[in-house]
Amino acid sequence: MVYHIGIGKRGQTMVIEACRNIDYLSCEIYDYMGRRDTTKKHLRENRYGLLKLMQDKRPEVYRDLKYAVVE
């Protein structure tokens, strides 16, 4: 499936939003990762790898986060 991926945060949690329609992404995302051919199961299995990637890429935004969830 093709999902639009947006990354946001809530408290100490990075929120990975995966929507089939870009219009359903939250307006409060920090980063838009584009359209990806993936599944929510794959995103859930790799969410902490994505958290590490985002902490390295944008430490000013994601440095203090400890958790990751997929919505």
C-alpha cells in the first residue's frame, strides 16, 4: 500500500502518521516524509529505527523523545 508519512510529536513520543490520503495527515506534523510503499505493520516494527534516524537528522526537534508510535 502507498501511504503518506508524516512525523509529529506528543510529549516524549514521536508520532508516525500513515495515511492513504495526504489530506488526512495532521496539520501539526513537523516533517513530511512523502509517499511510501509500506505497511503499518512494517512501520511499527521499525519505529525505533525511524526515531533514531529523525534524532540524527533533526536533533533540535526530536532529541528528547523516548518513544515512537504509529497512527
